[in-house]
Amino acid sequence: MPTRTHEPVRTCVACRQEAGKRSLVRVVRTADGSAAVDATGRAHGRGAYLHRDPSCVEIARKKKALDRALKATVSAEVWAELGS
């Protein structure tokens, strides 16, 4: 009998579509209250997920979806990192 691996499902804060955790980027609120991209997906702190698609990044920026989800201000450096 083959083993099944289960991938957790998360929701993009911009388009509200569900996707596998590995296909999304996690942004985390750090201990000092700033936001940072979590490359490992395991950093401590409040997290929010976003598609890597530039249109989702733009929607999140315009609607301040990440700011609201993280309850923190997302810096221009984080937006630049998400945009690339």
C-alpha cells in the first residue's frame, strides 16, 4: 500500500484562493513588530501567506492585506523582495 503525503492547505491573503503551503510565500511578523519574508516557512511569529504571482502581490499591496493579516506595517524592502 503506497504512503500518502499530505500537504497543508493555506489561503492567499490577496486573492483568497486556497493552495498548498509549498506553493505560497509566508510573510511573518517578527518579535520586534516588523514583517519579513519567511523562506523556511517555520519562523516563529504570526504568519500570512501569499501567492508568488505578481498580481497577488499587487492586490495585497493595494488592499493592505498583509498589513492587516500581520497587524504590522510591511516595509518597502519586504514588498521589493516579494516582487522579485
